[in-house]
Amino acid sequence: MSRAVQDGDAFAVLDPTWPQPFREVATEQVESAVSSGMVGCGDMVVFSSGSTGRPRGIVRTVESWQASLASLSDLTGITQADRVWLPGPLWSSLFLYGAFHAGAVGAQMIFCDDEPDESAGATVLHCVPSQLPGLLQRAEAGGLPRVRLVVVAGDHLATPLTKQCELAGWRVVEYYGAAELSFVAWRDGSEPFRDFPGVETELREGTLWARSPYLARGYLADAGLLADNVTGQVTSHATARASAPFRLDPQGWATVGDLARAVAGGFEVLGRGNAAVTTGGHTVVVEEVERLLRGLPGVDDAAVLGLPHSRLGQVLTAVVVGSAVDATLRAAVSVMPAPSRPRRWLHADALPLTSGGKLHRDALPGLVARLQQP
């Protein structure tokens, strides 16, 4: 990657854990885009995390990442004196950008497969929320004694988890963005999100839009096919593109369909609008329910999905990781509107995650089926 950036060559980053049919098709798509001139010098192709099962090739310029380097340095204070640990795969754009920034400021990098004594010297962590409980346990056992800062992104960070980090002496800088948008907003600790430097945001009927120099150019051209990340089945790219979340208007404003609402001092990100369940004629954004559950004592993680129901269409089902009992969970959601309260409760040792550490929503029905087996 570094040589390609220095030479101005185009490059692509693929996930080696994808099924073979998808890797082959993705490679063909990239090669076709390069040969047709859609992807050229100074461009890179990264792929979305696949949290909904269909990763997409996203074309952006290296310059669009370089433009945000100084701002992230100013917000975090990361310098060449730091040792930055990236405990995740570099084919995830979140960790890839963390390495890109660390290399730009001259910081030493520690990768997920390095020896434990190397990561023990880390002063900065780049991670997703699902990794924090394990990192905090390691710190409580005497590991990670030098960490001063954790940079978190990729999913909602529950306030109790933020507080645990702060009690450990870690400053928490969380940013919201997407592979298509790059940085959109940031916050320090539990403050509301506010615009990342260089970004303008606006709410349009509850959907968050952003305009900045950090936006991607778009998805790979619709030449070729796109394979399903879970089954390996190949579907038409036109079909996949029809459900693609990235939209760009003529004035340069873009969205990936995430919902948000204004609050004092900034805004709150509610989650992806397509992560919704219709039950009894009511539409519920499941990430709002998950956010409440993850903030409860005894809940390490939680996911909510809709399962078929003969009368309601779908019924909300919660899968919870942790020691919290059903009575406590039901009492907690009683403050929510009735359609937003899960009717079924299941307990699991862990939730399915993508290789980038995000909740793998398309794998949830399979987990539920296994949990319901006698």
C-alpha cells in the first residue's frame, strides 16, 4: 500500500476470508475498472465491511484520505512518539485508515498478530466497540499499562463502555463515518456528535447527509457480477447496486441512509435506516433498541431482529450476551413504545461479527435458529 501511495499507483484492498467465488469476481471487477479507466492513478478501492452480507467495492482517491490526516491528529494528539495498536485486519477500512494515519505522522504501528509484549507497549488503540471489553479485561489484569487514548468507530459505543474506558485512564475519541463517506462526525467521551473538521452535515427528514472533501467517488462500475459474501452465490451487480446505500446529489451532499436526530450541542446517530423491522404496521429501527440494551448492567452485547409472525408480520426478537436476566431486560424496555419492545428473548455466548468486528446482521437468523433448537 505505502509503495502504491508513494508512486501514485491505483490499488485495491480485498478480504482474503471471502469465499473464493467472491474474491475472483471482486478481482475481475477491479481489473475491469482499471482497464476501462474508471480507476486510475491516485485511486484506491476498498470494500465495505459486509455487515449486511454484500460487501461493495468503493472507489475513492488517496487524496480524500490524506485531506483528513491533520484534523485527526489535532483531535487525538497522536504523534510520532506514539505506538499505535491496530487489533484488527487491514482489509477493514477502519483499521486500514488507522495504519494510514499512523504512518503519516511517523508513529510506530503494532498489528493484531504481533507478539503480546509488543502490544503491551501501545499508547493508542484503534478499535471497534466489540473489542473494548476484551481490551479492558486485559488492562485490568495489568496489560496495556501505557494506553492513554482509544479511537473507536464502526458501531455505536454504549455510554457504560465509554465510562469504563475513562475509569481505566483512557481518553475516548469516537468518530462516526462510513467507508463511502469517510469521516462525518466525532465526539470526545459521551458528548454529542459534532461535525468532523471540514464536514458539513444536515438532516433531511431524519436522514443524515454530509458534504466534505473526504467522500468516495462511488461504487465500482456495474461491469461484471457481485457475489454474496455468505453463500458465495453470484447475483447481478445491478440488483446489488439498487440496494446500495450511498447516494450523492448534484450539490455534493451524500448519505448512506443513516438516521440521526438533533440534540443540544450536536446530534445523535440512530443507525442505518434499512436496519428496520415492521411489526404490526409500525417501523422500528432496531439499533435504537440495541443501544438501550447495551447500556444495561449485565449486557455485554445485544442484537435485535424481526422474525416472521402470522398476525404482526414480524415480531421483535432480542439476542443478548451477558448475565442479565429476562425480567430485568423486559423492565428496561418498558420505557419504550410498545412496538419497540422485543417479544422474544434469547441468550448467546457471542454474536456473529464480520471480519471487521461489526455485527453481521445477515448471520443473525442462523444464530437464532440454532439457539431455538431443542
